[in-house]
Amino acid sequence: MLFKKGNSKNEIISLLGKGAEMTGEISFTNGLRVEGTVKGKVRSEATLEIGPEGKVDAEINIRRISINGEFHGVIHASDRVEIHKDGKVFGDIYSPCLIIESGAIFDGRCNMSNEKKTTEIAAEGNAAGKAL
């Protein structure tokens, strides 16, 4: 894994290179580019970029993700999801913003509602029902 000093959550400063495989949970504070393979859980308030050679099979909670490779799993993005022309996504996306370029593959479901507000409303409704 390559590291360099960075100042922005959008700046990609870490690289999981081609041929490298990581299994388990990963978290990071500045951007990460994946050219290898990641399996498990990914959590960050930064940017994740899946390069053309990258393969990710994970449950992801991220601020922003850019996909040029292959992804399987569930994405929860607080800012946006970008699937570029060579990107392939097989799974569900929860994000307020979804960008899919011509030629990209997306096989799954997308929910663009504010997930946090929906959860809070349901919890309040359950609490009100119990109070009656």
C-alpha cells in the first residue's frame, strides 16, 4: 500500500495496488484508490476510488465513491456515487446523488431518499405508537 501526505478528504493519497488483496474491515481519513481486491467492510468520511483493475466485494459506508472497476455489495454514500463508463456495480446503492456514465453497468437497486430522515421518522412513529 502506497501512502503520501494529503490535506483533503477528496485527495487520493493511499493506493492498494494491483495484485494486493485485503480482507476484513478498512477505514481511512483521506482518499483511497483500489487497484487490487478488497473484501469485507469499508468505512470513511473521505473518497474511495475503484480503479480499472480494482475489485471490491463489500458493505461500504463512505462520503463519495468513484467506480471504474468492479463492485459487488451495498454502498451507503453520504455525498455521491459515480459509476464511470468502464465501471460495473452489482448491488444496492443508498445515496442522495448517483451519476452513471454511458457504457457503465448497474445491476441493483438505488434509494436516493435521505436514509437518516426516513429512519428517524420511523423511530419517532414507533415511539408515538408505544405512548398511546
